[in-house]
Amino acid sequence: MEKQPTKVMQVYSAIIAILGWTAVVLQFYLILLNRTASVAETIIRFFSFFTILTNILVAFCCTMLWLRPGSSLGRRFSMPGTLTAITVYITIVGLVYNLVLRSYWEPLGLQLVVDELLHSVIPSIFLIFWIVLVPKNKLQWKEVLPWLIYPLVYILFIIARGTLSGFYPYPFIDVSKIAYHDALINTLGLLIGFLVLSLLLVGIGKLSR
């Protein structure tokens, strides 16, 4: 009976990993197919999207839990704190896209399928994975601030690169189209969103005790 949760986690992880890698590879193919810049610049832009980086993180995490659960990385990714942080990141991907970005364009065909996988399906099933399978009773408030490092570094990176290249992956931080003041407010709002969701998940974990 003690091994059953591990088996269930591996099966669930396999499903998420397969969906995740499929979506990321297909998106890479589509962005190259429809590129408006050089191949090198297109690849850099591809890895400049928080959606892509976070879905890769989810897919890699689930691959380790599926195929190498006993490895050092597998044990690291199986830690409740690590899984909760990743849940925060991928949930924000889904929330921002569906609440803010969905109205900006209307993808069709394969692009529509990939978009739904990256922004709706994978965030939803990973959140379910966290709710059902991840132990939460040992989550600590002090873990929350380190979880903000990834989104903070990401935001600083895209602002710095955008200043040099003129490319911003998301319209709410595109200072070529909106004022710096507005971009700063949007950035702070996004970080607050990460913080609030992190606190909420830790709070849920404490209630589960």
C-alpha cells in the first residue's frame, strides 16, 4: 500500500510529461515555421516566453518523477516545496493567459491545440496533480520568498533584453507601446500575484494538517 501513491504519481507524471514535451516541441516547430526574424533570433524569442520556460520546467519535473524518481533530481522535484513552487508558476501561466492575453489573438488549427495545451490543459492538470498527490502538511511560510526568485529574474531578463532588442514577449510589459510607469505597475502586479498565490497554497497546506 505504501508504494501505491508513488506509482500513481509516476503515471500522472508520465501523462503530464508527454503532453508537456509534445506541446513545447510543436510550439517550437510553429514559431520557426511562422518566424518573422532570423532563426537565431526566433529561437531566443521562443525561450523568452515565461509560458515556454515554465512548461519546460513542468515537463522536465514530471519526466524525472516518471523515469528517474530515485535520482537526486527526482528526489528534488518530488519535494513538496519544489512541486508547490512549480504549481504556482504554471498556474500563473494559465491565469494570465486566460484572463489577460486570450483576447489579443485568435489562433487556429494546430496553433489553437498547442495554445490550449500550454495555457489551459497542462496548468489545470498540474494543479490537480498538486491538489491530489502532493503532500502539503509540511509547507512553510519561509519557503515563499525564494519561490519569487524565478519570476523576478525572468522579468529583469526580458526587460533588459527588450531594451536592447526591442522585443518584449508580452504586451503588458512592452515599453515600446505602453509607458514605463504602466509597465512597472503591471510588473509589480504580476509579482504580487505570484506572492498571493504562493501564500494561498502554503495556507492550504497548513489547513490540510
